[in-house]
Amino acid sequence: MPEPSSLSRRYTTLVVAAVSLIVLTSVALLVPVPYVTMSPGPAFDTLGSPRIAGGKPLLTFGDDVKTYPTTGSLDFTTVSVTRPDSQVSIVDAIRSYADKDVAVVPKSLVYPDDESEKESSAQSAAQLASSKDASKVAALRAAGYDVPGRPVIAAVVKDGAAAGKLESGDIVTSVDGTEVTSSDAVVKAVGSVEPGDTVEVGIERKGTPRTVSIVTRADPQDPDVPRLGISIGTKFSFPIKVDNNVGREIGGPSAGSMFALAIYDKLTPGQLTGGKTIAGTGEISADGVVGAIGGVRQKMAGAAEAKATIFLVPAANCAEAADGDDHGLKLVKITKLDDAISSLEALAKDPKAKVPSCS
């Protein structure tokens, strides 16, 4: 039998070991992990004057534009995401994982390449600006307006083939003497030559026409593909004045479909809402196609919190939206802006109308 002093030393060692384990475990639980959390954010009425519009209506129109009264609301929904410089501990991650309305995802999926908060904000702002333009084009066209577009230089690659010859904002009018009226036409025309060939690019810069000669270069990933070292966008000519006054605290492209619906609702007789609170999400292109977004389940929870009864879901997000609690929402599947308009018109007339659904 060990002497008392030996027992004392043994118990002391065990106690110290236990305390060390507790301390190490506690420290481990506090160590940051490379994840971010996504939780339900607020919903904002595109037909009203939410705080993010600086006290103005979210949408304003030119004095000469005829608009129609609306009731109810068309809410765009948001997701609250952990900032890139925030630290998420294992405890935080476990706690968030246990909440069905909160998603825990790898940080790299939201902030690739250790993107800083400034870089992330700049990218989100650019996406929002593009979304605002695309939603205006889609809505105006759906309302019967003609909205022409012309190919424009969106960016020039530093040290690329076109560096010093083309500038951001140049309107492209022709390639090798052939008129081009879309960004796709520009890409097709340049792609028809061989790397190393010279192309004559007709442009308008600040209203002045000119032609520049550019020697194409081979694509680094495919030596058979010619490149000018530019990115092409579309510059639209809007027939009426429509301003989207959403503030800087909102970013990303996923409110586009709801922006478009609100513009359409304001410019056409009747009302899409039927007096109800409608919420939804979805990126939108100028031709009215609704694209997938992230955080659909968090947005559904935010919509339910805002007392919405109908939630518009991009078709590509339907499976995710239907996998879990629907929060009492009617999940309406949308592929194009026209789908959303026709479904809402049908539901406004008859709440039990059969429309495309995620369930």
C-alpha cells in the first residue's frame, strides 16, 4: 500500500492532469474556426420607403412617368453573414449548427482567397449595381417598353492586348468592319480570327467614333483562342427615368427579381400583391431569367418574420427551400420574371389558384 505522501502526490498529479484537460478543452472551444455563419436578415418592402432608402421611396420615377397605386408589399429578403474579420469559435459554430435557421459554411465559400471586408463590400456593391440595371431592363420590357442595349467595354486587362487602346466605357460598334449590336456578337466576331491576327475595332468614346487596331493574343488556357484582354458588358438606353434608392448597407444580386416585380407593379394597372405581403429572392438577368441564390432558407425565415404569406423561390433553389420547415409560407417556383408576374396575378384573384410550386 502506497505511503500517504505518495498517494497525495498521485492525486495531485491526477487533479493537475484533469485541470489541464479542462483548460485545454476550454481553450480549444474558444479557438476560431474557418467558418462563417449565415442567419436570417431583415426583409424590405420594394413598394414602400424602407430605412435603407434614406427616407425616400425605394423606387422613384420621372415626373412624366405614369405610375399606378399599389397596396400590400413586395419584400426582398436578406441574409446576415459573419464579417470576414470576425472570429467564429467552435462553440459558436456548434450553437449555430443547432439552429435550423442558421447555416454554418466554410469561410472560403463566402470570402474566397481570404477576401477582406473592403474587397467583399466592393464586390457586393458592384453586384448590386448590375442587379439594379438588369431589374430595370427586365421590368420595363415586361411592361411593354423598348430598352435597347449596346456592347460596352466593361474592363481592360492590364498589359493585355487592348491595354492603351480601349477604355472602360467605350461603346463597341464594329469588328473588322462588321456592325455588332450585342456583347455576344463582339465575342463571336473576335473568336473568328486566329491568335496573332489584327482586328479593327470600331468604337464610340464620349460620342466620338474611331477605329483602333489590336493584335490578338492567345488565351493562356487555350492557345487556339484569340483574346483582346477585355470584358464586355451592355449599356442600356432607358426610355423612362427609374431610380432605385437602396442604400449601401445592402449588397449582392439576389434582390433583382423583387426589384423587377416592384417596377412592373408600379408601371402597370392593378396590383400584383392582392393586398398581401409577398416576399422572395432571386438574381435576375436583363432578359428576365431568374437565377439561383444563396441562403434561401435563411431568407424564408426572414420573410416569415416579416409576416409574408407567399415566398417566390428561384427554380434552382426549390429543392433546398422545400427541405425543412416552410414557416407557413406558400413557396412559388419562378424561372422567369413572366412566371412570377403570372403567378402573382393568379393568386391575387384567387388565393387558391394553382401555380408552379416548390412542394
